Amino acid sequence: MMTLDDCKRLDAQDPLAALRDLFILPGGVIYLDGNSLGVLPKAAPARIAEVVSKEWGEGLIRSWNSASWIDLPQRLGDKLARLIGAAPGEVVCTDGTSLNLYKVLFAALSQMKAGGRKVVLSERSNFPTDLYIAESLCRERGFTLKLIDADDLPAALTDEVAVLMLTHVNYRTGAMHDMKALTAAAQAAGALTVWDLAHSAGAVPVALNDSEADFAIGCGYKYLNGGPGAPAFVWVHARHASRFEQPLSGWFGHAAPFEFSPHYRPAPGVARYLCGTQPILALSALECGLDTVLAAAPFDGGRGSMAALRDKSLALTDAFVALVEERCSGRFTLVTPREHARRGSQVCLALSDNGPGAYAIVQALIARGVIGDFRAGDTQMPDILRFGFTPLYLGFEDVWNAVEHLVQVLEHDEWKRPEFNQKLAVT
């Protein structure tokens, strides 16, 4: 059985421990919700203040040139490319996840419409915004959205499927798809792939080019620590990037925005996936977040930008699972896969008796300073207690203490208090 001393010893040996100093962490808090919103980088407040007071306040409109505002989406995209197995010039940081999904799914459907394929295939438990966007586009363009369980995906890749649209790491369960295998299966069946990396980028190694994926999008505010509502990103494989226009043909996606032509001419490559004027303050904050993840690269031993973070993530989640199972007397069922190859960077638990209380337990933990979150179930899926592990700023002692607080919440029935059973707007 792992002890507190074991955890302290692991922290003392952790080569990534110093990265914690890159963040502003509130005292008395164990933050296990970086899979929803990352922690504030120490560099971000000063950088945002500099952009506001110097670049905007003094440089004014000149800063589009003098401070290189105009290049921010591509510059950040090149940094992000190192984390997701993409090449320089293949990624732009822009807009939000839902908008970017609309762009790439529209582009994929446009490419496939002439072939007579009419189905967009996805996982039933995919993140709702992805399903809503797909449902809307299918309705508008004469396609059908088909939702099935993850285990049934390979068999469902028939000659009717135009696009396989999946989130790489499932937001509810933390289960991770085999991107390379599913992409190969989809393409062998004649379909294109659209991958949502919201719970992957900055959390697990991603190899878009090696997997021969077609399109990918993702957000900047989770494991990339870009701040609430941070800009998202778009990646398009080079074989598709310049073949057709995306639907939101704004002026920043024009080949020459300051030509001010009345007719749209798409920019070459992925730059055409830009749309309107870019959010400079938000992009500047996102750059600080990207830099915190890239700071782990020197510890990767040449294995890639995410290798050391992945090693620690798996060790943290292994420790959390083991401690919960040893100390919580069978109260929980593990929802997240145990196999490393199938696990993201979160651990999801359900109550073993499938009874009420998951939400209240999470609220009781938050009151103790252990911040996770809750995801409601339905007739097919249980309520979920969800804990995200960001190895940049979490250690093994944090894991031990989080489980100790969980034990206390259960042993003393703290979760039964009325204030913890009142649903808040954000869960």
C-alpha cells in the first residue's frame, strides 16, 4: 500500500517538480480540474498588462506590425504543433472549439458530398457541443448523424459513412481512442476523420501526421492553460489544406486581407481557417499557457514534447486509482480504463451502488479545497466524479491528500449536508 512517505519520496525524485513554480496556485487548494480550466501561469498577468498598457495603450494600431499581432495565430500554431505531432505552418490558433469544428466538418462534408455518402459517424457519449454542431450541419447539408457506442465503431464504418468524428479522449470517462488505428479503418472504408483534441492537447502525446488524420480541432483553456474561453486551434492535413474553402470566409482568412477586395480569395494552407479580427489579449494569454507545457520539453530526453508529462500523468493517475480502491471500501467503480494506452489524463469514478450522491461528494470535496467536477449521467450512463491530473503542477503528495479528504467526506457523511446537495449552475 502506498504511504504518504512514499508520495513525498516520489515528489523529491520528480524531475518536473520545478515546473509547479510556473503557476499561481491558491493556498489550501488541490486542483484536479485542469481538464476543465487550467491554472493561471505566473507569466500571464504581466504579459496581458504589457499588451494592454504598452502594445495597445502606446503602440495603438501600429502594434499589428510593430508587436507582430498579425502573426499571433500562426506563431502560436507553430508552438502548439510541437505538442500534437504536426508540422510548422499546419496549425492556427483562432476562434472557439465549436466554430472551428463547424469549419472543418463543413470542409470535410463538402469534399465527400459528391460521392453519395450521407452519414457522419460519432460516439454516443461524444461531447455535446460536437454533436450539436454535427447535427446542425447534417440537417443543413442533407447528411445523417449516426451515434453508436465506442466498441461498435469499427464495424459501423460502412460505405455510407462520409466522416468519422470523434473526441480523442472522452470527456466523461477519460477513455482514449487509438487515433492511428481508427483513422486507418475510416480511410480504408473511404471516409474522412475529424478529431477533437480538447482533452488531449497538452495532456497526452498526439501524432496527427503520423496517424494520417484529416482534420483536428481543440481548445486552449484546459491542459494548455490559456485562460477561460481561450482561443481554440485548427489543424488540417497538408493534402486537404488548400483544396477548398471553409464556410466562414472572413477577411483574416483572405489571401491578402489588406487588399480589401470585394471578393473572397482564400489564403493558402491552414491560414484560410482564420475568420475575423483576432482576439489579441486572449491569444497573448494563450501563448503564456503554451509556454508552460513546452517547458517540459528539456526533460523528455529527446522523445518528444509530451513524453515526460505523459510518464508523470500515468504515474499520478495510477497512484490515485490505487489509493481510492485501497482506502474507500468499495464505494466507487472505476470508469476510466486501467490500460495506459486507453487512458487520458483524468480519472472518473461512479458510485458502486449507482445511487445519488456523486454531485454532493464533489461539492463536499471542493469545500475542503479539493477541486474536481461532476458530470451527470442518464439511463445509459452513471453520474461521474471527474478528476483531472495536470503533471505540470500536481505532485504525488497532492494525490495522497486528495484521497485523504475523500475518505473524510465519506466517513463523516459530509456529503449529506444540505448545502452540498443544491445544484449550482456550473457543475
